Amino acid sequence: MSDSRLRRISFDDKGFVVDIPVLDETHFVSWRSIDTIIFGSEIIYKDHSEFIIYLNQPPVVELKQNPWWLNKLTFWMKSKNKKKIRISDAWNMDFSKIISNARLYLEDVKDVNINDDKRKGTLISRIEIKNNNGTAIKEQWQPERISDLKWEMVYDRHGRAVEDIYNRDKGI
């Protein structure tokens, strides 16, 4: 996806705004409305990592000025009462800034390594193929076996664990 279509997140002391160019929308989330932030790594989704943010009130969703006609039409049909936001590294340019900004405005934010690829357990083989254009590297990994929930708690206002959220919602 081109950079012009990726979502951008801007942070300030009141909260953060997710700018969604494809939909011509902005979503404002207040720091006070955040109950829980959970991180899911690539081991869960196979192709991207994701933060899930649980809110105690829905974000403020607004349509930008001069939206595309289809976005203007569908904006009024959407439910704007969702209290669960998913922010993926695949379609958010500022994904890596979430934890550092949350730490500024929320108490007891836990550190999570968002670059750690847990799909790689043990390296089995590595082959370097050199050609005229450069070098290609092929690696084969034996994945790490994990039996518990693969989600990591970043922040919870009430001191709950990932298992508590999972049991409450019957899934994540």
C-alpha cells in the first residue's frame, strides 16, 4: 500500500487521532477512555502485528472536509459505537510510536518488543545465493512452540491479565 493511503496517528496530551485517508475519516481516542491495550505479534497473524485497544467510550469519529462521494454516503451507515480499536503495523505508519506515547500519558505501561519475530525459533538452515544483481538469503526456521496465549498486556487500567480479558470477551 502506498504511503499516501496508510493511516497516520498523531498524539497529544488529550489523546490521539487516527487519520484514515482511504475512508476520509479521523478517529479521536482520549487517553481517559483507554481501559486496556494488548499487543499481538506476527506469530498470531502470520503477516502483521497488531495493538488492540479496549475503550470505555467510543472514539469521536468525524468525516473530513470534501470527502469522496462514496465515503460520504457510507459514513452515515457505519456504527460509530465500537469500543475496540485494532491498529496494525501493516496499515499504520506510526505503529511503532504507540507504546512510547502511551507511556507519557498512561500509568504502568509495560514494555513490549514490537520488532521481535516469535515465529523464528531455531535456525535450521541458511543458504546464500549470489547472482549478478546481489545476494539472496534463504533461511529455514523451526518455529517456537508456545502453549499459552500469545497476546501481551501493554496496559490495563484495572490491573487485569490477558487471560482475564480473554475470558471476559470469550476471545480477543
